[in-house]
Amino acid sequence: MSTIERPATRVRAAMWVAPLCWIAVLLDGFDLVVLGAVIPSLREYGDWNLSTSAITIISTFGLVGMTIGALTIGTLTDIIGRRKALIYSVAAFSLLTLLCAVAPNPFIFGALRFLAGIGLGGALPTALVLVNEFSKKQGGGSASTMLMTGYHVGAVATAALALVLIDPFGWHSMFIVGAAPALVLIPLMIKYLPESPAYLLAHGRREEAEQIAAQYGLVLEAAPAADASADAPVASATNPVKMLFSPKFLRNSIAIWVTSFMGLLLVYGLNTWLPTIMREAGYELGAALTFLLILNAGAVVGLLVAGRVADKVGPRTAAIVWFTGAAIFLALLSVKAGGAIYVMVFLAGCFVFSAQVLVYAFTSANHPAHIRATALGWSAGVGRLGAICGPILGGALLGAGYAVPWGFYAFALVGLIGLVAISSTRNIGTDAP
């Protein structure tokens, strides 16, 4: 195959990567909201009679699975390739999500959520790596933030679907709808999704890397070894996990993990319990679900703005600003503001969710290709531990009767800790192995 492609061919090829990854991330957005949306119905369903603690355990099962998936599949992505890892992850998640709709009891439902979480946990870091490596502007934030709009479009769509599906069709319908996109997405991925040139180059497959780079109009990254022309897989012998603990990366690794922990604690804590907290505050179910929709609508707007800001000032500086805004607006949600509460929820969504995405953008920009997926996988994986703690924190506050208003102060404190952690990182670039 010639490495010289016509411009029209490059344009047609480049059209596929971002949309396919965007839809994969949209499925993660579905999972972010779906449990929070069906919790009120699950609590009243048949003979399940789920308590708050039982729902918290089920939520935790899914998040533990995501943690395992992000840590293992994220690392395997640097070994087996981005393309295979993403296709396998999406296929596993979709099948297991469909099975959730026919779960006969809470135990099976929780087990399926756990297994689905493993597949889903590997999809996000893999999609982030692919989109960043096919981006013309590497090291900025727009590729990550644009991709992650899919995350919150999925969340908004799920909240909207809950308003029209759950009452007439029951909570089962939400999981059927969540699995349906795979029927189209997986065949398209198999046919059109390419392997990353950066991955191929890091594994000594230079000729393939050059062909794909030419087809997509990309400039190849520097090879991770001094002998950039060698065809041997020099990077594959390097243990990517060990590299994260090396002196060059250790400080950033720890700071990124702490920040991701706090960021995803906020994301999952709010999305799991916000409708229920608002019900406790006296709002009707429809209004409580509307808050969930507005929160994630704010996230989409925040991502579009955050990407542009990160491209100008860098993802680290942008993340510092966004965590500051998240802490402020979460604290302000405790104020009785009448109709203005909808505006406050929207602004909280603008800052809370974009802050975590900027952490991913910073992680991608500060790790070389042969450990990039591992770095993002560990960032997402450790962050998923925070995602586990978010629903636990919200459930504990609800169970103790302190969710309103002290829950918002607790979440604001989490945002402040994230701010301190991301501020302790440093820009180190991707020039050394």
C-alpha cells in the first residue's frame, strides 16, 4: 500500500475514528446515569424490596468491575493494541447490560453490573488514547473534551429517556435501550476503526504506522528508543506499569491518581444520588430527574469551553481553574435559591465533570505513546475507586439524614482536595521513555 494518499481519501478515513470512539464513550455516559435513574423504581419493584444499603452495594459492584477493567484492559491496550481492546470492551459491556434487563433477582443483577463494568472500564481509557493519538493537536485538551461530550450526551439522553420509558415500560427498558447501540457500533468498528500509528511504532511496526499516518494525515510521534529506525519492538519490552513508578513519572502518577479519585467521586456520587437527594428535599420525581438532566447538560457545555481553554493555557492550568469552580459551585448548591437552583445545578455540572476530563487530557499529554494507555488506564482505574466511594458517601449521608445541606459541603471539600492534588503536578512532556 502506498504511503501517499489523496486528500479526499485522508478526509474520508479521518471521519471515522472520533465518531466511533465518541459513541463508545456515550455508552459510558449511559452507565453513569442509568442506575441513578432507575433507583426509585428498583426500590419499589416486586419482591426485591431494595434498601438504600442494598442499592449502594449493587452500585459498588459495578464500579469495582470498572476499576478492574480500567486497570487491566488499560494496561493490555499497550500490549494488544487500541483497536482490539476497544472492540472487545464495547461488545462485553453491551451484552452484559442487555442481560441486566432479565435479571431474576438483586444478586444476579449486581453480578451482571460487575461484569459489565469490567468491559466498560476498559473502553474509556482506550477511546481517550485513540482519539488523542489521531488528533492533529496533541498535548492540548480539545480532543479529550470533545470526546467526553459523548459521555455526558449519553448521560443527558439516558436521563431524558428515563422520563419517557420508566413509567410506561418499567426499569428493564432502560437496559435494553443501553445495549442497542452495539448492534450498529461493533460492525462499524470492525470495518472502519484503525490501529493507532503510535502503538504500531512503539512495537516496531514502522511500515504499518507510516501507512496509517499517511492515510490519516498524521505526523508520527518520536520513537521511544534512540534508534528510531529500528524495526524491533523496542518499547514492548518495557513494563508500562513499572514506568509509572519510575522517578520521572512517580510524582505525577500519585497526584493524577488522587485527583482522579476525587474527580470521579464527585461524578458518580452526584449522578447516583442527586435525584434521591432532591426527592429528600421535597421535589417530585419528575423534577428530581430533571436536575440530573440539567447537571449533565451543564457538563456538555463545560466540556466545550474547557477544551478551548486547555488548548490555549494547557490542560494542567485549565484543570486547576475547573476544580476551583467545582468546589465553589458545589458549596453554593446548599443555598436555597428558588428557581435559580436550576442555574446553580447547571453551573456545577459545567465545572465538576470537565475538571475530571482535563485530568485525562493532562495524563495523555504527559506520557509517551508506549505507556500512554497504561497511564490513562491507571488514572481511570484509581479514579473508579473514588467512583465507588461517591455513592457510598451519598448513601451514608442520606441514611444519616444529613444529605441536605451537608452533602453539598462534603462534595465541595472533595473538589478542593482534587484542586490541591492537580496543583502539585508538573509538565514533563513525552520525549523520554
